[in-house]
Amino acid sequence: MRRIIGLLALSAATVATLLTAGPSQAAAQPAQPAPFVELVSPGGVGRLYTADPRELDAATAAGYRRQPGTTGFIDRTASTGSTPLFRLKPSATASKWLFTASTQERDALVARGWVSEGTAGYVATQPAAGLVQLRRFTNGSEWRLALEPRTTELLNAGYTLDGPVGYVRQNWIRAGAVYFGMFHTGGHPTIIQRTKEIYGRDNDWWGGVRDFHDGTHYATDNWPGEDWSNLKPSIGYYDDSQPATLEKHITQATSAGLSFFNFYYYWDSRKQRQDLTDKALDAFLQAGNKDSIDFTIGVCAHPYAPLNIPVAQYDAVATNLAQYLQQDNTLRTNDGRKILNICDARGLGDGSNAQVKQFIDAVRVKSGQDLYVMINQAGFDPRQVTNAGANSPYCTTDGPSIEARSYATYLRDQRKFYNQAPTGPYGRCVLSDFDERPRYPIETTDVSKIRWMPDQSFDGFRQALRNATADMAASTRPSTVDNYLYLYAWNEWHEGGVIEPNQRDGCRYLDILQTELALQGPGCVS
């Protein structure tokens, strides 16, 4: 009943669409705080605030204008120390709202004929670390909510302060790292074979990385004076088919506040089975602490055999994916839908919109859910994502900047790259680095073709995070995944995209992440 009342101000057609969207849309509300966004009514007077992405979409379709950024992040479910934030309006047809955490004020207004629309969410009753006071203002024509730091701005705009209504999170970014699960027997056959040929070691998936760290002449001859002591994980060279390895990675990631891992997923079209990364995924699901972090699958269907996915194998792949999508800790959107990422759509059938959509439809049917599907804009026109049956684009890397071999170029064009995606929902990314020199000569024998960014630095990484958060703060996109950030990468050791703690720098990447994004965690454990 609360949901029906909360939509009365919107058009009847929009309400009907929402109420007939299907049972899977009504998934349990996520425990994570959600963006609390402000909209201006079509008449220009009256402010609607909502933490429900579906209501936000319906309101904007009805002519409401989302304001940039958020009014903090509000809990969708009750917890210890929280209280409901009630939403009311003067009449059923009114398009302006008042929000209060006072049951006395709510009951008095209802007694005077006001309409109660239930709760907008839950606010903390007492200040605490990471919380900021949420305040109510009025100018006699409308009521507004704003975080305490905006008080002077609203007073100067002619509003008066009605008082506090509770405490909310000022920021809540869900940051996760791309996980390259190929550090095990059979995980990367080319590296294993070439390591044996060049360095004489059998069954070593750390070939190149280990050798550059140890001072191979391939490194010293071509890049004299370079410090390669970062090319060793803090936990040592590991086997990611072992649950103990994933347990350590989960501890490291969650200690710094990361919310999820985005696992690469490869299908071998010749063997007709999941391959290369399956052992790391299985190890993750066997990890004793797996429930402390979420995960999502990134289907990498490259446009060449055997890492493509032919149409004839869609059913088998969808059946295989369903086992992961049924896990309780599969990453969800802010409206509760489970997320499936497609890191490369070019190898889904012939790569056409129609055959990509056919794949997505097959996975949805096999999973039995209304999945929220995101397609990586790398290699796919983000303007075509919805035509291919997906819900939104996202990114992991920035190809043009990698080809330019310049982190400064990446920083300059980072928000421009985001804005290539149309004005709909979008999952942003941050590139920590790109440096494939350890691939020489194992995978790339021509040294001139090796790409890296000689101007990358920790200060540059810090600026990349600030660019991403600035883009979020100015965003008027739908709130479905607007506070999600994909980090490249946890452990792309052969490509230099590594935020995993290493022997030389320890937790430095994770420390910067935790500080810049205000992530919740006890502090990085290296």
C-alpha cells in the first residue's frame, strides 16, 4: 500500500507501468544506503525526494526534473538507531511534499487533511562518523531538504531553516575491482607455455611478472633503471584456484571498503565449457568469508575463437551463468535487481544488436530473474546498449588513453569518456594504470608495440578518483547504479592494472581509494 500511495502525484499511465512491471522488480530492498535525489515538479514549485530508482524514472518521465548530485544517501531499511523519514503532501493532487521524522508532526498534519505517503527511507537519530545532518527548509511555497553544509546557500536563496530531520551519509560509493582470475594451472596457457620456452620454468603462470621483478635482462636492457619491485603481491605469488587465496583477497578488499569483485568470465567455444577463470570463481564461492563482499560476472565474449560465444551455445552458457546469478551475494542495483556485466559483447554471435539481445534474453530466462545487464562501452557503442536488450553501459578501461600511452591524456579526457554514454544510467570506472611491459617477450615479441603510461603516478590515480566523484556529484542520470564505480583492476599483473597490495607499495592504492571515496572499512590489511 505504501508504494501505491507514494506514486499518487505521478501520471496514471506511469503508475500503471510500475505496478505491472513484474514480481522480479519487487526484489528485496538492498541494505546498502541509496542515493536520495531531489526533483523539481513540472510547475517549478514543489520538491520530491526519493531513494527509489524506479520512482525517480517514473517521475522524470512525468516531467519532474532531477537536480544534480544527491541529498545524501539514505537507508531503505530500518536499523538500530534509525527512524522513519515520513513523506506527506497537503492533498492527493498536490505536487509538493513535506518530510518529517516526527510522528507527532505527521499525525497532526494527517488530522488536518494531509496525505501520508509512508516512508521515504530511514535516517539516523544521532550523529556518528560518516554521517551529516539532513535539514528541512521552507520559503512559504515549498519545502526542501538539504545537507547541513548547504545551509548558507539555501538561506541566501530565501529559505528559512525548519530544523533537522536526522542524519544520513554524505557519500556512499559502491566501489569494486575487476578480478583477473587466471593465476592457476591452465588459467593462461600462452603465458605458461611461453614461460617454459623463454625462462625454462614449467607450469608457471607468473612468467614475466616474476622475471621483471627479479631483474631479467629483458627488463634491464630495454628499460634500464626502472624499479620493478612492485611486481610481487604482498601475499606472494599465488594460486587463485585455492579458496585460501580468495579469502586473503576478500580480507584485503573489504578492509579498505571495497564492495565487490567483478570477475572476468570466459567461455571456450571449442571445448563448449566455461574455461580459464572458472577455478578462481569456484574458489571465491568456497571462500569462508565470501559473504562479506558482493560479486558480479563480466562475460568476456571476444570476437575470435575460442573465446567467442556462438548462438548455438547460448543455452549452455546461460545455464552455466545461472549458477552464479542465483548466489545471494551477487551484486545488486539500488532497486534490488541482480547485475550481469558483459565486458565484451563483440563475440556474442555476430556481435549485432539482435544477437546480443538474443543472448541477454536467454540468460534472463535461465536465471529466472529480471537481470540488470550492463555492457562495457569499450568495443561497443554505448548509444546502442538499450537496442541490444541491456539496461545501461559501464566502463572498465579507456582504450584511447591506453593507446595514447599517457595517464595525463586519460585524466584530461576521463569525464569526456564518461559522457560518450547517453543521458541514462551508467557505471563509471577508474583506470589505476596500464603497463604491459611484463608481457615482453612472452606474449608480445616486438618491444615497440608494448604499451605503458610512463607518466602514471599515485597523485594521478588520486585525481582520477576525484574526476569520477566530481562527475557523480554533478550527475542528473538515473540513480540505479549512479554511485557504482568499477576499478581497473585488482590483479591484472601482466597489464599493470593492479590495486592489490604489493611488496613495494603495500596498501597505497587501497589507502588512496578509501580516503578519496570515503569508503567504510577498518583500514587496509596488506
